[in-house]
Amino acid sequence: MPKKPLESLGAIVREKRGTRKLRETAQEIGISPATLLRVEAGRIPDVETFGKLCKWLKKDPNEFLGTTQPTPSFLSVSVHFKADKNPNSETVNALAKMVLLAVASQGPTPDIEG
């Protein structure tokens, strides 16, 4: 899939919004009008906002990130950490196991203390 520069996200969002009001569109996306205005002006959004924008645009985040890695789970975990300030212990343990498994699958890591 061809990569679109992440910097083009604002122009794509602005084009889809068209003549619709900023507040109305921001509410539909699930972000603040100020955030939408910043994105349309070319600012790179945080991960949570990026996920919401891609969902609203009906675009795969990989189109902007230029990777073939599955991004939805990454975005979901990131959103979860931001949304739930006090997760229950079962959730924390499950996420910790997931992270440890992901790190272990990457192979040996260089000794950074040595």
C-alpha cells in the first residue's frame, strides 16, 4: 500500500470535512474543535486522536505510517491506557504479559548497562 505522508493528514481531514462546521465534525470524530483545528493546520496528532481520525476517514493507519504491522491493537492499547487511569489488576496483568511476550518475540536485546 502506498504511503501518504503523515503531514498530509490535516489536508485529507479538511477535504473530507468540506463545508461542514468545525464543531459538528469534531463532535462526530470524538475530539475537541481545537484539536481538529490544529490537525487541519498540519499538526501531528497524538496516538488516540490519530486513531479516531483514521476511523472517521475510514483509512488504515498504515497508509500514513508506512508499515505492515497491525496497528489497530497498538492503538487500542494506547487508548486504553489513556482512558482508564485506574485499571483493575486483571487488566494490568494481561497487558503486562502481552508486552513481555512482544518483547521476547523480538529476540535478544543489546546490553545497555555494560
